[in-house]
Amino acid sequence: MAVFLFDELIFGPVRSRRLGVSLGINLLPTHKKICSFNCIYCECGWTNSHQALKNSLPRNEEFKTALEKKLIELQGTDLEPDSITFAGNGEPTLHPEFAAIVDTTLQLRNRYAPHALISVLSNGSMLHKTEIREALKMVDNNLLKLDGGREKTIRKINTPLKAFRLEEYIRLLQSFDGKLTIQSLFVRGTHKGEAIDNATSEELEAWLGLLHSIMPQHVMVYTIERSTPEEGLYKVPLEELEAIAEKVKADGFEVSVFG
Ligand code: SF4
């Protein structure tokens, strides 16, 4: 597969399907992915490392200088960001200075781009750490992953590399009091000889049940966009994603679809 890695600490801005003009932040190395999951659909390729080694990561001071420079450069242009977005080559909350970096971002956003939202795309694997939870609760827009309604489905699709219990994860998501977006990717195909499909009616029923436990302010439904490390995967067609979104809407949630 063509591996898609971000080669800068601050990238873009890009026009994002989900976030408008988005200035991206990659807190992870520029040459490889570091993640606590090994999703079979990950655009960055298979996970070879889930340890964020301090020496290979940008420090808060370096980050501050780079973000300040970029925000000053964008001021008054038509690329002023709608969102300053933590994404990049893996899981941003694995960065050991993540909480301090969020603090820096809030200060710089308030000074140079007061209209931009701060967004974090996360797999939620570090929510058990109070410091990470508290940092995430300071940002405007948390997009947290939930790719299924049953633990065994999530294990097949996301392959958590650290301890994962769905029940515990839902409890941690509930602590956001609804101030979060659930991002759910739907996919089907095969992996290691096993069928993969998180869009069957049984799977959807379990997933909708979890949405009722979490009560998110928004749900994003999408599918794979680029090539995937597991080659036997297919997009869930747009009409089907729209039908899933209709169910979400009928249950009283705000939803958007990206096919
Ligand atoms: S959580 Fe995100 S970065 Fe990590 S493996 Fe999954 S898709 Fe890739």
C-alpha cells in the first residue's frame, strides 16, 4: 500500500472534509507512525511502535515556536484556520507533554486565531489517564473513535495494543457529559481469513445502543478513503452510510456522513 505520513510538525492548512480549513499538528515522528492501536484500515500503514520515545518527539518549546510562526503567517489571509487539528502519524495523546502542548495551543489560538476551534482526533486509548482527560476537556472539539458496538468487533478492526475493555472505554466517554463527537468508520472485507463487517444490522444495533450510553453531541459516519494495509477491505457505499446516518438521526443525534 502507499503509506501516508505527515512530514512536518505543523502541516497545511488543508481543506478538510470534516473540519473546514484545518491547520494540522503532528506531534509524532515525521518518518513513522506511533500508535496504541493497529487498525486494519490505517492510512499510515501497520503499527510497528506504540512507544512514544521522548527523544524522537518535538518538545513543547519547539512546538510553540513552530505554531506561533505559522499562525502569524496565516493572519489576515484566506487560509486563517477554522480548526487547529491534532492528527498526524498516530495517536497524539501518546506524546508525553500532550497536556502542556494543549495549554500552549489554547494560549496561541486565543492570541492569533480566536475564531479557530481546537480539535483532537484520538482513538481514546489514553483516556484512563486523568491528565489526558482533563487536557482533552479543555479543547473545543474532541473526535473520539468508536468503530463498533461490540468489543470483539473493535478488537478485530482496531487491534488495541494495550489493555482495552469496551465497558471501561464507554464509562470514560460518558465523563465528557456529551461534549464530544463520536467518529465511526465503517468497513467490510476480510482480515486473516476472518470476515470483517461492522455495518451489519446486528453490529449497528449494538453500536446505536452505545451511542445512547455516551450521548455525544455529534456523530461522524465515514468509510475508508485511501489504500489500507489490509488489502482485502472495501468501502461501505455512500447509500449505506446514509442509511446508517438516518438511524442515528432517528435516535435523536446530530450526524454527518463522509463517503
Ligand atoms: S488509531 Fe488512527 S493512527 Fe492509530 S492505527 Fe488506528 S487509524 Fe491509525
